[in-house]
Amino acid sequence: MQQDRERLHQEFERLRDNSARRTKDRGFELAARWNRDETAIEYLYRQGQLICDERDLDTVLDAFDQLRLERPEVTEGPVGLAVLYVPDADAADIVARLADVLGDERIVAPNHVLDAQVHSAMCPATEPVPSHAPIPVLGEPVGPGRAKIAVVDTGYFPEAGIDSGFSRFSAVKKYEIDDDVYVQGTDEIRPYGGHGTAAAARLLAVSGAESVDVEVRDCLLGGAVDELAIVEDLEKVVKAGADIVSVQAGLYARPGNTPKAFDMFYRRILSRHPDTVIVAPAGNHGTDMPFWPAAYSWVTAVGSLTRGGDYRAPWSNFGYWVDAYTPGESTVIPYPNGRYTYVDQTSARFSNGHALWSGTSFAAPVVAGLIARRMIEREVSAPVARHILLQEAAIGALPHTGPRLIV
């Protein structure tokens, strides 16, 4: 227990450091709401910001007045949100005080942070290790359909595509560079460097490359992203006509709440684009606690099986809200060459352009790729392809786990 607690704190400190050092002037102060004995994190959030529906802004500002707090600076956020700046106070504490005055926990919220360290494990579930194994692929699907796919992650790193020899990256037609791969001026690979490239490869390994167009976004820097930033990216790709969006990120929200930015994204954007399917990882914490956005009914939540597909991976989240499970343990993926330092300060050198990496982040894009594959084979829309795939998963269900897809 003490060892787990120490590792948890090490992982949080690393993630907090990564968040502060983010490139592109997007660094922020990461904070955590811990349980009483600091053996688990209830949720992560960005200091200095609160969010509310723009229609509730006047009500929230009145609550500031009732608490005799200085009114915050306010800017317009994505999907109809207002962003309130509280630089001199703890954002979670201010939210709690406002909720007491408002009599409603849901009106104003912290800007939650997705992915990385929550509860007792990181996402991905393990850190990468060198591999010389080939990247397994399915043959190109045969059919008249096409699929437009967006991968929302850390961006794409072309050098990893070249070094790995993974030819299906030819389907990546549009991308933002993953520029947080290395510590500047060195070949030291940052935590999460190459994560988006690996996720895109997992997707393309099953979707094929000839009938898909893939875009890779880079909002996830250093292993973390706040919900405002990721929802802004989701809005862009959905409005641009993506059939399938694979999001390798997730969060636990303030107890009793759902993340407000995702609530608003669905109401304002996704509900108006019914032909778009969102896929997300169920999380790597071995719990049935809902993990967002995966746990929404409008998202396809993917848990991980062991490498052979016979059991649920012990670290994979589970529960009624998980739609399907597919192997995500020790997956072979393209990976940057260089030296990687683990959280315990040991290190390894990567020289083959390949790695083994585990996590529901590497199961979710497989399901996204399979949905694309069914679109191509059957010439159907993404929602119809998703329905077909989940029927197949139900037929192959694993006792005591749930719907299973083996590729």
C-alpha cells in the first residue's frame, strides 16, 4: 500500500511538471483533489479556471457577490461555455462554495483535466518497453465504402512512421506534429511522446489505409489536456465531417457530476451531427467507476482484454457502461527512437522504431478502426457500422466481462 501511494505521488508530480512545461504557450498549473489519506485522486483539474453555461453566467456572478468575492474576469469558451478566471484561489474550493450558494452542484464546475494520473495508475497502463516484433495488421477491407476518421491525441510524429516502416501511415492525410516527443536538444523521449502516432497505427492496423482518410490532432500534450481544449478540438473535427472520432483520453469528474464541457459539446454540437461516432477508452484503473467521456451513452466505451483476449486486463476499467473489450495489453506499436526514463528512474534505449505499450488507449482505436472497416465493407454510415460491430461483440461476449472483439 505504501509503495502504491508513493508511486501515485511520483506519477502525479511528473504529470504536474509536464503540464507546466507544455509547449505552444499552453502550460497550466495542474491540481488534484485527493482522498483523505492521499492514496487516491478523486479528480484532476486546472487551477485558475471555472466553467459554466453562458446562460448561467449572471447567476454565477451574483453568487460571487453573495460570497463577497471579487467578480472574476470572464471570456467566451467553446460550445457555449463561459470561462471564469480565479487566479488567486483554489478552483475546486471556489466551486464548492458557489455550489452551496447556488443550491445546485451542476451550474459551475472546475475545468477538469483528462488522462494520465488518476486513482492508482497512469493512462496508458504501463510505460513503453523496446520491441523487435512486427506490427500485426489485418488485410485491407474489401468494399465500396469510405471512412473519414479523426484521432484526438498527442499529434503525429512522422519520424516514428519512417523508422517503424509502418506503411499504412500513408492514410494520415492531415496532422498536427507531436512536438513534445523529445526533451529539447536531446534524444530523451518525454512521457507520452509518440502516443498519438501509436494510437493512429492501432486504428490503421485494422481499418486498412486504402479506403480511409485520417486526421491526427495534437491537443494532448505531456499526457494531459483540460476539457475545454479537447472539446474545442472535438468541435472542429465533428464540424469538418469526421465519421469516427477516436479520443485517447478520459477523466473522473467532481463527485456526483459529469464534465460540463462534454455535456455542452453533446448538446450544442454532436446532437446535431448524428452520423458521427465517438470512441473513447474506458480507463486503466481497475474500477467500475464511470470514466468520462467513455461512460456517456453517446460514446462507445472500450475496455482492454489481455494480449490473448481470454480475460479482462486487471487494470482495465469495467462496468455496465463499457460497450466492448478488445486486447490492449502489450500491443506492438511504432515508437520514437531514443532514450526513455521510467518513473522509477531506470531507463531504456529504443532503436528499432517499435515498442510494447499497454492501455485502454490502445484498445479504443482498434474498435474505431473496426467501425471504419464495417463502413467500408458494408457501405453504411458510422452509426450503422457501430451497431453491426457491437452485435458481433455481443455474440463473442466473455463471461463475467462483457462484449468482446478479437482481431
